[in-house]
Amino acid sequence: MKYCVLVIAIGDIHYKADAKEVLTHYFEKHGIPYVFLEENLSPELNYKKAHPSWLKMICHRILPGYDSIICWDLDLLPATPDTLVIQDFDLTRMCLAIDDTIRINGTEIHPSCPNFKYNCGLICIPKKYSNFTENIYDTFAPGTLQLWEQFYFNNMVFEENIDIFVLPDDINVFCGTNNFKMARLQHFTYGLYAKHLLTLHKYLYFLDVSGYNYPKMYPTRIDMINDLIVSGSTICEIGIFRGDFAKELIKLNPSRLVLLDIFEGIVDSGDQDGNNYITINLDQAYNNLKEHFSNDSRVEFMKGDSSTNLRTFPDETFDMIYIDGDHSYEGCKKDLLQAYAKIKNGGWIMGHDYEMNMVKANKAYIFGVRKAVDEFCLMHGQTIHSRAMDGCVSYAICINKA
């Protein structure tokens, strides 16, 4: 069987040079045919102007004449030069390389559990499935929600109903017709533990995505707000806990900072990474924050249900609303819908806990935030502009009401 490795060579220029040198030595040592795909692919091939990582979807258009193509992200390097990673691939089948098991409270969770989205930076695409992946590119790239192309590969593992006709449902996961049900997903694709790969997550922050319709990545939410929010803005935060983020927001020099929370009862939470879990008395936290901001007339407190309190403000009041309150799907969706009415056109709706970044988080948590945000974006035609890669990832949506 004739095959080739297609390396998606994007990223920070210094890292890219080092990674290409490592991979070149590795491929030549093992006699593996390879091609590096650079950013300057012809516009005719990448007609959707998608981020280069999406081009693995059309790999057989880029490299015609192969029975199978193994797409390899540049941020995946062999842990040792003697390990032949692709020896386990069945080149006749769609193969995904996945991260090792995740531990939650000491319990091992298989990465293909539907509640987790694993890294899928190494994938084998046989020619016979190229029409399927090319249809994904033609239909979704660069995507209303600006998702990684890996999201769609991941969902091949989680969904049983996959047809060659790609149909989006309300949160852009795969659905299909009954004629593929009997074949079952496991006959179409299977997961492979990539125990011999070292994923260099830190280089995520240095991806060169200029010129592409793709989310910008920030190391932390502090970096994100400092870059996106201008002085004199009107800001609202939903879900205050003990006020650590509110104290960062006031450093942006807003003209007004409104803090919404129930401010009663005993609650627990972690930090921005989901670590260092603590339990606090919200009544006491409220009193402490009132004292802390007592001499700052720009800061206002509102106690009670956030979506109810938001209704009391005139439409298009705020330049930024940061949502970190009720993390259930229903609660977050309610806050988002109210926030949309109260945010100015061109303003920012942001929030916490969109997904987990297991490079920084010690534990994984399951929230309803991502589903609520994705559905909100589809409902109102919005896109995620940026993500802040704390352990609990923040999102930023630049609201366009045109």
C-alpha cells in the first residue's frame, strides 16, 4: 500500500525549525515517506481560507496518488527516536492517535468517553474516506464556531450515526441517516493510544494564525482581558465568588463595574485553573468585597439571580459581560441570552469553564457551558474570537448584531 506522512508545519518559527529537524531525522531513520505542508499552500486548494490545520481534511487533494495519508501535527514529536509510532496503524482504516487515560479523583477514564475531547493530532485517512473528510472541509471550514478540525474527528469516535453526507445538528456534532447505523462506528474508525507521543502544548500559544478566521489563544484570561478591553469600558461580571477576578477587572480602569451574584450560602470553587479548591461563605465574601471597594464609586453590587438582575439594565448597556455563574447548561444559556440583549454591538461576551486544559488543570470537570455557548453562537450567528488557556478555559465572543 502506497502511503505518505503529511506534516502540518505551522507554528512559531523557531519551534517549527527545531521540530522539522527532529521529524526529518525520525522519518529518514525509519524510511518513512513524508512531506511538510507549509502555510503558503495555493489559494486554489485552500479556497475556504481555513486555518492550515484544517487541510488534513483535504489531504488527498494536496497529495494525490496515495492509498493512505497519515496527517501529523507539528506539535507531536516522538518521545524517543527508536519508537516507530505508525507501526500500529492499519492503513486501510481511519485511525486516530489519542492521548493516554485521564485520571479523575484517582479513577482512570478512557479518553473516548463522550464527555472528553482528546487530542487527535495524528490521523490516518485512507483514500476511500477522502470524500467524507473533504465534505467536512467544504461544509464547515472555517466553521461558524471556529472549532478545531479535531473536534469533528473526535466526534467520529463518539457518534454512532455517521454518513458520507455531513449534516450539522444544533451544536455542530455529527448526525446522519439510518443507512449507516448498522455498520456501527467501530467498523469505520478506531482509537489508538499514542503512548509514544509527547504533545508540546506550550507551543499552542505561539501558533501564527494571522490572516485566518480562527480563535486567538491567550495563556491566561488576564492576558485576554488586558488585550481586548479598553479603558473606560462598562463591565459586568456574573459569578463573583470571593472577588479575585473582580479585582483584576477594576485594573482595566472601567467607567463602571457591576458585580452580580447570589452572595449567600456556602459554596466551593477552584481557581482559574480549577485547582486549589476552597469552600467559602458567600455572605462573608460579600461583606469583604463591599469593604474592599468601599471607596470606589464605579463598583456596584447586585444580589440575587443573575439573569433576573440583568433584565433591570437598559439594552446595550455594557461593553463587556463576563459569565462565571451557574455552570449548568440551562443556567449558562439563560445568562447568555440575557447578556446578548444587554451587551453593546461590538462589545464582548466572555466566560469561564468553556472546556478543560489538562496541561494546567489537575482534575477534569464536566460543565454545561460549552454546549450553551455553542448553541448561543449558532442561534445568534456569533463566533468565538479568542480562548484563554487557563486550566478552565475562557472564551471571548465579539458581538456583531448587524
